[in-house]
Amino acid sequence: MYDLVIIGSGVTGYGAAMYAARLDLSIAVIGDVDGGTITLTDDVANYPGYLQLTGKELSEKIKEHALDYPVFIESGTVTDIFRCKENCFYVVTENKSFLTKSIIIATGMKERELEVPGHDELKNRGVSYCALCDAPLYKDKIVAVIGGSDSAAKEALLLAKYCPKVYIIYRREKIRPEPINAARIEREPKIEIISKTNVTEILGTNKVTGVKLDRPYNGSDVLGLDGVFVAIGGIPYSGLAKKLGVEVNEKGEIKIDRSSRTNVDGVFAAGDVVDSEFKQAITGVAEGVHAAYQAYKYVNENEFIFTYQQE
Ligand SMILES: Cc1cc2nc3c(=O)[nH]c(=O)nc-3n(C[C@H](O)[C@H](O)[C@H](O)COP(=O)(O)OP(=O)(O)OC[C@H]3O[C@@H](n4cnc5c(N)ncnc54)[C@H](O)[C@@H]3O)c2cc1C
């Protein structure tokens, strides 16, 4: 039986693993995408201790730190969790199951898809969710980023290295990147912002040729494009938590207290999947560390009974 199983192999999961291992817990980390969401960016300049590095470099450093201790990493998807008859949990993947005294859920979010006509037919045919992965395919082409967050701004800045024109289409009046990225956008003549505008359809047959807008831009409600990059936030992966009776808010984010405890004893949560307003690598790692410490306390303060019976 493990003391702790961490679900999610992003920076939050690996940060929690490092800390929990230092507290001498026996730990397994189970995750399907190594490094998680931060690997989608090549520019992280706000993680204390590093002036600038890529997301992949950051996640690898945190993972490497965790692996300096006896942490077991399982590559796979958790398909089920349930409580044993007594106070332990089973965490089940496609081909294994893990018995554990406590759990940290650090499953992050999946991208929110743009729900407009044309999206499903043209996804991966000009509609992308990852500039870092796909930007080189759009060299010398005209593209748009849909969204107004800091992530959307960074996607646009990356695309401007390859493309002669990058539109940012945003439904509100003003995009809201970090000031440093806002200044970069202002200095980048290839980026043009179309605000107070929604995309209502993605146009094209077999490949993207443009988008339809809900109000005219430069006299037309059709904007010709070769690619559309969607950056409109995410939907928390909280289904497994809900199955255990963990409370979520109206957005589906797991509710935690200041110490990353959920309402279910022995179940902690951290990172993008929780109900924090500000979701960053550093905040996820910090929540993961809180969760690790609470798991340590929980494991040491309770008696555990091993049983194969499901509750
Ligand atoms: C384009 C972009 C740029 C960004 N830039 C920055 C930045 O510069 N600085 C910054 O601090 N933050 C940045 N962020 C935000 C940052 O990436 C996230 O806040 C952070 O990575 C969240 O980490 P996490 O570990 O909580 O979640 P994630 O990184 O999403 O990791 C969760 C992991 O759990 C896995 N998982 C989910 N369900 C299961 C399951 N059932 N079984 C197994 N595994 C599962 C997922 O596949 C994933 O690997 C950026 C985000 C984006 C999209």
C-alpha cells in the first residue's frame, strides 16, 4: 500500500511528489502527459529562480528534483478511483491498480473547445490548440488567435515569429495579458487585435480559409485566414474527484481550503484543477506542496486497514 498516490504528471504533481518524498512518504505519481500543460509554452519567465526557460525545461527540472527521491512514476491514465471498505483508496489505470492511504488530485484542465460550426470538421486542418506544436506549419501564413488571456497573448507572440500577420480576436474590450506581454504585443507590428468580437463560424472545406465574425471588421464579417489558434481556457478534469464525493464549484473546479484539503478525508487537490482564480505553474506547485504536507499529516495521524472490499 502506498502512503500517497498523486494523479497528474504536470508541475503540480511532480512538485507535490518531491515534497512528499522528502517527508518520507511512499509515493506513486500516475500521469498520461509527462510535464502537463506548461510544456505547451517555450517562454516561462515568471517562475522564481529562473529568469527564462521553456515550459518543458521547467517541468523536467521539477520532475528531476522529485526523482532524486524514491518516487515511483507510472505512465498511464487513471480510469477509476474508489474507496475501500475501510479508509484506503484504489486508484485504477488501464492495466494496474494502486492501493493508497491518501490521494492528491493534480489533473489540471483540458482545453475548452470553440463550439462553433466548422470547428469539428477543421480541427487539425487549420484549427489548432498549440502554437508551440504547430506554429512552424504556418510559416508565411495569416493566422488568428482566439482568446484574451496571457496564454493567448503568448501564443500570438510565438506565431508572430513565423507569420506575417497574426490577429487576436477577443470577445471583450481589452485583452488581459501580463503587462510585459502586453508591451511586447504593442511593439509587434504583425499583431492586430480585433476586440469586442466573437467568431461565429470557422470557414473552409478540408482546410481553414477564414472565420465569420459577429460584427464587421474593416467592412466585412468574414476574415480570411490560414489558421485559427484557440486559447479560451480550460475545463477542469474533476470527474474522478466527483466520483469520490469531492465537492466542486459551478465551473467544475475542485473546492479546496488554504491547505489544499478537499471535503473528503484523505483526498487533496492542487493546481489548475482547483477553484483558485490565479492558475500558474508556481501557484500549482505551491498548492501541491501544501497538499503533500497535509497528506503527510493525514497518513501519520490515522490508522489504516487494508482490505480488498469496495465501500
Ligand atoms: C500556452 C500556455 C502558456 C502558459 N504559460 C505559463 C507561464 O509562462 N507561466 C506559468 O506559471 N504558467 C503558465 N501557464 C499555465 C500553466 O501551464 C499551468 O498553470 C500549469 O501547468 C498547471 O499545472 P498542473 O500540474 O496543475 O496541471 P497540468 O499541467 O494540466 O497537468 C495535469 C496532468 O494530469 C494529467 N491527467 C489528467 N487526467 C488524468 C488521468 N485521469 N490520469 C492520468 N493523468 C491525468 C494531464 O494529462 C496532465 O499531464 C501557461 C498555460 C498555457 C496553456
